[in-house]
Amino acid sequence: MLVGQLPVDVRASFRLFAFYLANGTVDVDLLDGIDYRPALFQFGSSLEQVFAIYCNVLQVDAKGTVLNEGDAQYRAAQWIRAHCDQSYRAEPPFEAWETELHGP
């Protein structure tokens, strides 16, 4: 069964998140002074986890409009910060559904 493409708003949200991530500008307030790119891009599993959190937290309404892009980006940024700064603790702590990896 063909469901169709993701709504344009969702695709735009993913594109912008990927742009900010690659540029080193994801949530610049939380990640100020932390160059996370080497830690994420060296091995795929860290980058995979960042995208999983972003996608799991992202909410979309029935029309396909993204409702909480900032929240999804912030939660991903919290994971990045904790990954790069062992003293940082995300508040609230991550729940299992936020970090779950889906697919094969």
C-alpha cells in the first residue's frame, strides 16, 4: 500500500535540521562552544541516534504541519551535549520512546 510522501512541512523541518546539524548550529545556546561534528560524524551510530530523537519527538498534525520543531531540535541538542560533555544531564531525562531506533 502506497501512503505517499511526507508532508512538505515535515520534509522542510528535516532539511533544516540536517542543515543546522552539518553547520554546527543546532541550538547554539545549549551547544555554544561545543564542536560536536567530529563526535557525531566519525561513526554513524551517534548521528543515527540524533536523527532518531529528532524524528521521535517531532509532532505533526493531521494536515502535515509540524507543531514542535524547536522542541525536537532541543531534545536532539540535549543528547548531543550529553554525548560531548559527560557532566551534562538532560532535563528531563530521556524516555525510552525518545531514543528508540525504528526499522530494520
